[in-house]
Amino acid sequence: MIKYLPDFSLLRRNRAFGILFFGQWVSFMGTMMTIVAVPYQVYQATHSMALVGSLGLVQFGALLVCALWGGTIADKFHRKPLLLLTGVLSVLGSLCLALNAQFFSSVPLVFILAAFMVGVTAVDRPSRDAFVQQILQKEDFAAYSSITAFKNNFCMIAGPAIGGLLLAHAGLVVLYSLDALSFLFTLCTLFFVPSHANPGADRKVAFWDSLKEGLQFAASKQTLMGSYLVDFFAMLFGMPMALFPAMALHIFGAASLGWLYAAPAVGGLAFSLISGSVNKIKRHGLAISISAALWGVAIILFGLSHSLWVALFFLALAGAFDAASGLFRQTLWNETVPNTLRGRLASLEILSYMSGPKLGDAEAGFVASAWGIPVSIISGGVLTVLSVFACAAALPEFIAYNSTVDNEKGLDVQL
């Protein structure tokens, strides 16, 4: 049984990574606690699903502006100072959300601060991913993907559940303040992680040329483009999280909100507990595509559900398929992208797996406003399946990718 579990010994074997991982665990827990707060605050103040969906559009704008910029500076400058800076900005952003909730209750300010927090994340994540790749050995990438999936899904279960309880009994101010403290803790742990020289940081390359270099590398690899596009379309059409507040208030009851947010992560956590069993799978492109298509099928069945417990089951099933897709994507990226380009390629990864949900919030909200919640969810699941098949047909090298064979051929070109 142990061989099927994530390899947590990596945290002991690599002390620097263990410290970084633990700090990220705490801050991600804080983020997941507040994920229920921002859309709930907007919906409670406006009772508009379209406005909740528009929140995703605003966040997408911040993501689009900041991600590519953040990835380029992650390859151009040393990464640890960048992580310290984004840590400070995250603390300040959460504190501003708490102050707004206490004194102003301004919905426009919630939009601004939500966009700011996404922008900070878009700058932080490329540096963090590239920094992690620096301190790990290549043979540890699969184990890293497994334990990261476990951490993410654990937080996505416990975070919304705790956040929902705090929202009901303590209020928004306490919730946002705890998020600020979680970022502060993560910031402090960085001081115990040794700095690492950034390969290529001293190259005298103009910003736009550096960005172009990263984009050209990604565009030349069907394996990378396929991993981005499949996940983007799956999240664009098949992620109905913007509808959860309305579903809780009008269909399943207010107490179901935390369960709806947590259910996908329950399935994801269940998958992560056996993720060690799939580390031998080398057809990563095919595995990503199958997982994403099954996500879409599960979302269709969720949209057809009338019972809360049936709906939660299919959401959990969708979460398991999403976790599988994420594990294979993370391993593929770390195995095929050289560290000199890791920040810039991480920014494209962020655009693929974060812009989809943000635009998906808008898509789901607008369709639900026009035709109702079930139509929005079911149509999104159908479009997810169709888009996965389209990507598979258009990108045969992505589907045929075999990490053992292709890496031995030298397709993970080092620059």
C-alpha cells in the first residue's frame, strides 16, 4: 500500500524544499479559507450572479497583465528576493480586504483588491516554481507533483470548510485577517531557505526579447501547448464555481456552500493518496487528455443532479480527474522545460490553469443569468469534452508524447 502513497520522504531528504513546502501549505490554507469570502461578499451585497462572474473577468485582466511580466523577471532576476516581495504584497492585500470589510464594505474596492491579489500571485508563482525546480533533483519531480497534489487538495477541502464556518460565526474581517497571518508566516519561512544562483540571471537580454524567447519555445512544443490548451478549455467551460453561492442560497441551502467548494478537493485528495501508483505512467499527454475529458463528463452529471449528496459525489469525481490531470501536467512541465526558461514557461502555465477558471466564472455567470444554472453547468461540461477531443486531433505529438522515449531523444532541449 505504501508504494501507492505520495513520497513524503522528499520533505525530509531536501530540507530547503521541506521548509518552502510547509510555508506554502500554510499560505494556501489561508487562501482557500478566503476563497468563499470574496464571491460571497459580492453576491451578498448585490444578489447578482453576473457581477460575481464579472469578478472573474477583472481577475483575469490582472492575471493577463502580470503573469507574463512575472515569468520574465523570474528568469531575469534572482528568485528568492522576488518571493520576499510578493509575500509582503500578499500580506498587505489581505489586510486591505479586512479593513474594507470592517469600515467600508465597498464592492468596487473588493474588485480592485481581488484583482491585486491575483496579480501578486501571477508574479509569485513563476518565481516559486522556478525556485523549486532549482532545489530539486530531476528524479524527484514525480514525487513533488504527488505531494503538491496532496497539499493542494487537503487545503481545498479544509480551507473552504473552515472558511465557511468562520464566515458564519466570526465574519469577513476575521477571515481576511487570518489570511494575512498565513502569508506572513510563509514570508518568515523564506528566511530559512538558502538562496540559489539563478541560471541565466546575468544575461543581458531586453525584456521583450526575453519574453519572446519563452513564447517561441512554448509554441515550438506541441507537448507544452497541448497541456496548456486542454486545461484552459476544461476550466473555461467546466468550472462552475461562480454559481456555488447562488446554488447554496436557492437550491441546496446556505449550509451547503462550504461543501460545494470542498467537494472537488475531496476527490482530488482521494486521488492524491494513490498518486504514487501512477508515477510509472509516461504517456503524459494522453493521460492529461483522458483526465480532462472525464472531468467534463463528471460536470455534466453534476449539472443533472437534484440531490445535494449526488451533486457532491459528481463534484468529487470531477475533482479526482482534475487532480490526475494536474499531476501529469506538473511532471511534464518540470521534465521538459530548462530552468533558464522555467519562470517564463511557468507564467504560461499560470495563464492556462488560472485564466480558464476566471473566464469560466464569467461564462458560467452570464449563461446562468440568461438560461438558468443547470443549462450553464451541463453545456459547460459538453463543451469541455468537445474541446479536449479537438485539441487531441490538432496536436498529435502531445497525445503521442512518452517522457521516457522523448527525453532520451533529447527533446527537453537545454538552453
